[in-house]
Amino acid sequence: MNTIATWVRRHSWLSSVAAFGILFAGADAVQQRFLGPPPPPSHHQRPPHHPDGARTARAALLGLAFHGNFNYVWLRGLERAIPGSAARAVVVKVLVDQTVAGPITISAFFTGMSLLEGKPDIFKDLRQKFWPTYKTGVVYWSAMQTINFTLVPPYARSVFVGVCAFLWTCYLCYVRQHSFGTDREQQQHEVWEYKEQHEEEPGDNLEITSRATETPSHCTPTLPGGVTSGSPRGAKLETSDILLDAAAHTGRRALARLLITDLKNLC
């Protein structure tokens, strides 16, 4: 332990950058393996795991290039501005850290990963998921930084943050792969936008308006389970057909996940 502490003291910057790079890559790999995206709606179990090495490499690059350097500079500057480990100093440092560094690091992760992935709108994840992530981060990092500023010597604080960032990065990677809050609302908006667009198009494959005219007047169409189309339950099932057609045409798995939830509520 003394040898490791001595090496970290002598090479504090290198220790910080290496720790963030290695732990970001490890966190992304763990998230993919155990907390991957939800299964498609037609399956009850997750599909076989296929590691995305490129995504893990992007997470490692982000940790090396930004987070390791930022935390090294930030924590050294914070210690110079507010020295000591007294209770009052620790409280002030934690408040400043969560007010300034917290938003910066979260924003850098979402925009950085989107930029490395080549997404057309690199701020989309940030807009949709910043506030829920930040509120969770305030709880987690306030506890971790209190321990850091109280018990860990200044030269090792950046490395300690890198170790704590392992669990935090698992969470961030999980958040990027799942939809909630405004992200879910946006997906629902896209479904209904698609529905309205195709209802107004004559000759569309959905043929929503032609179903009624093609049905003979003496016949009442029967849906699965003996439900008639004129009943409230039948109307719901017909609506579900429209939603499923929208998912099939768009081919978007995120929309399909939303639709299967809607179908469970309908049926």
C-alpha cells in the first residue's frame, strides 16, 4: 500500500487520467453485460449479449480526454481555494462541487458520447435526461465527496473520485440506453404524429377510412376474442392495430417498447 501511495503521490496526474480511462471502460462493459437495453416487446427475456467494443472505447476515450483531466485540475483548485478538512470547509466544498462540477461533468458525458457516436443532435440526451441524472448525482456525489474531502489526502482525491465514478458511469450508461420522462413523451408524440399523417394520406397502406366502407352493412366485424368493432373494446383494439402498424413502418425499437406498454393497458 505504501508503494502504491508513493507512486500516486509522484504521478498524481497520470494516476487520475489512467483511473478514469480504465474505470469508464470497465463501467460501460459492466453496464452492457448486466444492465443492457430492455428486450424487444415480442420477447420476455433479453437477447444474447453482444459486447459493443466501439462504445466501450468511446467511454474510455471520454474518461481519458476529459473527465480525468477535469477532475485533476478541479479538485486541486478547489483545495487551494478552500483548504482543510474541517466540517465547515467540507460542507462548502461539497456545495461548490455539486453546483459547478456536477453539471459540467454530466453535460460533458452526454454531449461527448453523442459527439463521438456522430449523432446529428449531440444535445438531445442532455436536454431529455439532465435533470433526473443531476438530482441522482447530487445524492450520490454529496456522500462520496464528503468522504473524499474528509478522509482522503489531496494528492489521491482525483483517483478516489475515479473509483467512485465506476458505479456512477454504470448509471450514466444505463440512463443513455433507457427512455423515461421527456424522452418517453417524445416517443409517444412521434407515434401519434405518424398516425395523424397516415390517416390524412389517401390510399395509404393502413386504409383506416376504407375499412368501414368495405364492410357489408349486414356484417359486424369481429375482432379476436369475440369483440365487435363497434364496441368500446373493439375501438381500442383497432387503435392498437394502428399503433402496431406505425411501429412496423418506422422500425424503431424505442417506439415498439412504448407501444407494447400501451397495448397491455388497452387489452
